[in-house]
Amino acid sequence: MTQPPVASVVFTTYNQPAWLEKVLLGFAAQSRRDFEILIADDGSGEDTRACIERLRPRLPMPLRHLWQPDQGFRKCQALNMAIRASAADYLIFTDGDCIPRADFVATHLRLRRPGRFLSGGYHKLPMETSRRIGPDDIASGRCFDARWLRAHGMPATRRDLKLTAPPRLAWLLDQVSPARASWNGHGASGWKRDILAVNGFDERMRYGGQDREFGERLHNAGIRGIRIRHRAIVVHLDHPRGYASAESIAFNRRLRAQTRRRRLTWTEHGLQQQPQPDGAAVAGLGPAWPQPAG
């Protein structure tokens, strides 16, 4: 009998096969291989399926392509589909436009703790640099070298520390960072039992902050985040966001405000489309999420 994977890596994609190829090559180069990949596809066309099948033989870990019909932006439904299908008891989430550094999975597994979730970081690239990253740059790790990236169109900023900090400095930066340990869709992880206890992602959420609302319910249930934004690194490839709108962001902000105000730990619009069952996590178990200043 084969051993179950130590982790399930989950990310969504939608009609971005060129970026998806770079992401999958990043997972092919991971220092650990005892995980599965679940691609939660929000309705992509044939080009995406062909890309996955072409790259599948190059991946030393199992890959499952989970597809749902294209009915508009339904990222949360796609993520919940992958959660249901996951075989591991620990889930690592990223995005289909984020190339993981070779130690990405190993870092999440090394730093996981009972009753906590991990909040990772990313380094955003301009379009020119995103396009110039090729398979050899991913396999060699050059695309995580700040000097190489600057030579290929990336402007220098203080955020380059995420790429250049040695391990001890990266740990220190995570301790002193003022950034909230929120659930970040580009790089976050948690225990499947905790994710099930808050009923996964709220499927009413549109684009803008849908990952944060999920993390706020975890926090309300007493599952606190740990910052690893300088230790678990992905580079974020640029792309247009035609699905973004002021209306969707405002709608999501209202739902998030309700989650914080009522200290909710459960959504009736998640993995289970029902009220919180008896014996599930009790709303208000943990301290209230701090309100943003202003």
C-alpha cells in the first residue's frame, strides 16, 4: 500500500497555461517530493489541460486536475473542491501565478504547528521579468536571485530582502514584521481538520480579500497565524485582472466586516451548505480579530 502524501498543495488556475507551466516546474524542483498537487481549475479551456498533461511526466509527485465549468469568478468553489479531494492531513495553498522557491514545501512542513496556520510571503514581479523566466531559470533557482531579476527588468526595492535574507535574518524579520499574520492565498498552510472546522472558503466571496476572510474565521476559532513571509517564498508573475471590480471588493469587505464583528468561525456557504452542526467549532472560541486602524 502506498503511503498517503505528507501534504496536499492546492492552487487555482484559469486560462493561464504559460504561467501554470512555470508554477508546475517550480514544484518539480522542490527539495521534498512527498506531497501531491491539486490544481483547482475554475473553468479553463483545452490549452490548460494540454499543458498539464504535457508536464505531468516531469513531476515526481502525484498531480490531480480538478475542473469546474466556467461560470464567472468562482475561486472559492474551486478551492473547496480541492479541499474535499485532498488526501493529506496538512494543506498548503498557493496561486497558479506564483513560482515556489525550492524550499517552499519543506519550509511549510518544517514550521507547521498544532492549532496554528502559516502565513507566507511573495515577491511581485513586473510583466517583463515574468515573461523572461524560463525553465532553466526555475530549475537552477536563478529566478529567485535578486541580482538576476534586476538584470531582467525588476526594479530594486527594500522588499528584495525576502529574496536575499539568510535563514537567521529571515527568521528575525518575521518576528519583527508589523504585517499581520493573515491567510495569504499566494502562500499559506494549515491542518485539514482546522480547515474543515470552519467549513472552508465562503463561496459568496468574489475577487478581493476572499483568502483573508477565511483566515479571519480561523483566527476567531483560536487558530492563530504564524508569519513566515521571509522564509516561505514565491515569486508572483504579473497578469491582468479583468475580473476585479470596485463592487466585488466592496461586497467582500462587507462580508469580512461581519465575520470580524460577529466573531464568526463558520460560514453557511462553504464546504457544507448548511448551518453549523452540533459539535463543530463554537463561534467566538478565540479572541476577536483586531479591527483595522481608522
